[in-house]
Amino acid sequence: MDRLPTATLSPLADRVDAVLALYDYEIGPAIDAVDAAVDGFGGLFDPGTTDDEVRTAVDEVLAGDPPPAREGCERADDAGVVLYVDGSSRGNPGPAGAGAVLRAGGEPFAALGRPVGSRAENNTAEYAALHLGLEALVSRCDPVAVEVRIDSMTVIDDVWRDGDGVAAAAPYRPAIVDHLSALSACEWTHLADHEPNPADARAAVGADIAALGPG
């Protein structure tokens, strides 16, 4: 998957985002690769890991062999896919991340996350999450039907209704619209705050990455 647009990130967070792009934004394997490259027993989010150690580890991962190709969706010709998306911003604006989880036949086949910006609003993160999920969907699947499960009424009103949208959508909205128009069938479900959303944890880790720096 090509590297996706972000708002402003620190140089260090931007380098970690490059690793995520290398791993097609599969956040677990990408962080595992960075952790394995950090000397000692620390890792990306260990308080004892310095910015210089993270930078060295990231550069090692980026210079190494590419990861194996991501698996696609089994039964892609006849399986419907559920796409969960969520965005997270600490401070609104603050460090923000986006998450997306793709499921087919009730089983997850992609768990994605990424930083959105070091001082980004929650709406920006929500659009980035939908963009992230749809990019993964079109690169791995050709499903008969897609259900997008999302808790942002701002995005729902803009993308599926006739809302005015927000300025934060500008880097993401054109691709979102193009991807949705190319799907043979797509519906959305609004998730209430109390309903589980597996994309939430990935968005939170994306916000952790957005907070890295200033190195």
C-alpha cells in the first residue's frame, strides 16, 4: 500500500509511520519489527527507550528486507466484508491516530493503525481512519458487499448524506468517495459509544506514535 497522507508529525513519528507503510499499516507486525531492532529488552513504547534508539531501530527496519506480502481476503469473490473504523485525538487537537479492522466471515484479516498528526482534531482522525480502511479493502479484496461500522456522525453525514463536511476532510475525502463509488454494494452502521469497536485500540496506538518526538 502506498504511504498515506498525514497532518504534521515530528520527524521521529514520521519515520515510524514509514515503517507502518512498509507493513501496509498492519500495526502489530510493524511495531514488532521495530521492537526487535531496539537493543536490549526495551521497545518502541518502553519508557527507557530513547529517541535515538528508536530512530536507529526504525532506520534498520527500513533498510532491511521487505516484509512478506499481506494476505488478502479469502472467498473474496462472494464474501461480504465488515470494515470497522475509528479515530482518536488526545486533546482535540492533540496527538491523533486512526484505526481500521477488516473482517470477512466473522474473522479479522487486517488490523491497521497509523498516526494522523501531532496536533490534529478528532474529525481529521475519523476521516483518516475511513481512508485507511478503504485503501486496505481495495488493495486486498473484491467483495460483493461491504458494511462500514463507524461512530462518527460527522463523517456519516458528509460521506453518505448531504452534509457540508469539514476542512479536515480535504486530504482524505476524494479517495474515500472514489473507493466507495467503486464498490458494488456498501452500507454503513453507526456505532453507539457503548458498542465495541475493534478499531479503537489501533487508533489509540496510532495516537501513541503521533506523540513520539521531538527527535
